[in-house]
Amino acid sequence: MGKYEMYRCDRCGKEWEASDKTEAPVAIAIIVQFGQAEIFLPSRTIPQQKTQMWCRTCALKTGMAVAHTPTEKQIATPRTLTFEERAIRLIEELGFVRGGEYE
């Protein structure tokens, strides 16, 4: 460990120094709110917020980040995911719902 702050990917466990710009951390989060703007009704069955920090590689592999460089394009999903596909993947990845649990 160096003198720099260390980052750790919550998805794959990879660790890297904050000074390493090749693996910029990506904050992944879903916030769930119900009700009108003036009245907030918290859900009793769904956690209100779940946030994780992923390495850029995990974000690219799951389609949560857009590839810009040729190296990133090799890592990324073969096609751009729709908004709905990204939302479903995040809901499952972050543990809100697991494969049909609420069907």
C-alpha cells in the first residue's frame, strides 16, 4: 500500500490506489421514493437506497458505463443496453429484487 487512498470495488473486490487514473471508480446507486413531492411515504418492503462503488471494468462489463477507448470497447457489453435493461440489471445487482422474488 502506498501513501494514497485505496479504492475497493464492491462488485469484484479489486483494489487500487486513488492515484491510478486507469481505473476510475464509478458510483452505482438506485434511490427509491414513493408518494407525492410534499408527502414522502417510505416503503416498508424495499430498501430506500443502495449505493456501491464499482471499478470501471465492472461498470463496462455490466453495461452501466459507456466505452470510449478501444481498450474499453473490448471490455464492454457488445451492444448498448436500453434504459430498461440497465434498470433491471441494477435492481438485481444491488439486491433490491432477485430473479422473480416479487412476481
